[in-house]
Amino acid sequence: MRILFLFLLVVLRVASTQAQPSCNVDSEFKGSIEPAVLAVLKSLEGTIATGGNSACSAALVTFSGRSASSRGLVVSAGHCSERGKLKVPIGDRSLAMPDHGEVLYRIALRRSLTLETGKSQDPRTCVEADEITYGTMTGADILLLQLTETYEQIERRTGVKPFLMSQETSFAPGLALRMPSARWQNDRACQADTTVQQVKEFRWLWSSVLRIRIADSCGTPHGASGAPAIRKDNNEVIGVFGTASDGNGAPCELNNPCEVAPDGSTNASVREQGYVHFLHYFYSCLDASRNLDLEVAGCLLPRPQP
């Protein structure tokens, strides 16, 4: 029995040392001391690359008033969930996404993510999600993942603190933003244009979406999906990048979003026109502990259908 106990103890110890998930820790910036490179590294701190089939961008975030002892949260785009009833062709493969009307809520998920630390010697490290706390492409293209570690544990291990999700509901045209992408390891300077009441793409219809001004410095390639739109004046995350027009397909079809006028008519988005989905809706669904609860009175997020 003692031999068996010692064997099990060794197995448990080995398992505990291997608990940290694998992810893409490679970085072209590692070890650099160039000021320009260090500036980019610092601007990436707290951003996340999701890896997997979706290969999207994301960010470590928290709600105002949420305890540092709470589990960490990651925000991205709903179509980066790799879960859902809809199978969308992407190149030579298909990617699972939530269909119109579908909501992912408190779904168990083990997923390795890559966190940018902002440090030259160890620019990237692994974190792991164990739950899709919320994900949808109905009304907005948003995803919230829960991590296995608390904010305190993440900061103690990496020095990284979360971004604060904004509670603001409107933004002036010309508001200076940046959209760092851990997927591409770069930071784009952008500006808000205007809030569009409805945007349609493929099977989805989104409401109150922020249109981004087209600019060379704010290009939005595939893989930037889910990147946080961060206010430059207070560093709060107001939304996540959702889509941009390829300009090579029919209006309102996949990767070719269109804007829907009040009379129901549609206007095709111009090539490279990008859109950001707001996050303030989450605040309407928080309980006293600042955890997401769709049963909270006044919650504005769509709920799963029976």
C-alpha cells in the first residue's frame, strides 16, 4: 500500500507541474532592448492570442468593482468561441460559431491562451480558460471566457493587471483609440467614427455598433478579431473588434458587412471598413460579486433559448 501511495504521490506531483497549458510563447521581440520594440511590448501587455482554429485576439479584463481574488476574465469576439451550431467555411476548414439567436452561457471549456506580459525577456506566457462564461453573435459579436487563475495569481506570476471594461454607452466621433493584437503582436492607432444602429453580416444582425474611421494605421486583418478597442485617454476597453469588409463579395454576406438604414434598406460597407462591438451591456447583468448572471433584473444580454 505504501508503494502504491508513493507512486500516486509522484503522479500527482508530476501532474501538478504539468498543469500549466502549452501555448505559443514565441515572440520576435524576445530579448530586444530597442526602445521602439520595448514600446510595442508595453502596449501589448494584457492582450491575449487565442490560438486554436480561430486564431483570434483578446484581452485580460475586469469589471469595475470586481475583486482581485476573482477568477480572471478574457474578452474577445463571439465568432472566436470555436463553439456553436453554425459551421462557417474558413479557407480549407470550417469553424464553429454561434448561429443567429444562439447564446453560449456557462459552458465548460479547456482552452490554452497566450498572454502578453510586456517584458522583453519573457514577452509571452500561458493562461488557461475553463469556461465560456458568455458568448453570442446575436445583437453583438462578443465572448467572455473565465480563466483558471485569479487576477491576483496572474499578477503575482506575470506582473500583468487586467484592463477595465468601460461602462460608457456613447462615444464622440474622433475619439482616439488603439487596438492592440496579440495575434499579430502589434498596436494600431484608430479613431471612432459613429455608432451605426444596425449592421448585418451573413446570418447575424448587430445593434449599436461602433464604426471605425478607415486609416492606414488602423488596418484590421483577419486574426485581429476580438482585439480590444482601448480609449487612449483612460485605457479602458470600450469594445472588441468584430469585422471588416473584404469588399470582394455580395453586400451583407460573410466578411462583407452592410449597414441597415431605419427603413430597412442596406448600404454595403466600403473595403476595409471595420466595426467594434460595445461591452457596456455586461454591466447590466452583474450580481453583487460582479459575476455575470443573466437572471439579474434589467439584464440586457440575450439569454439562451430553451
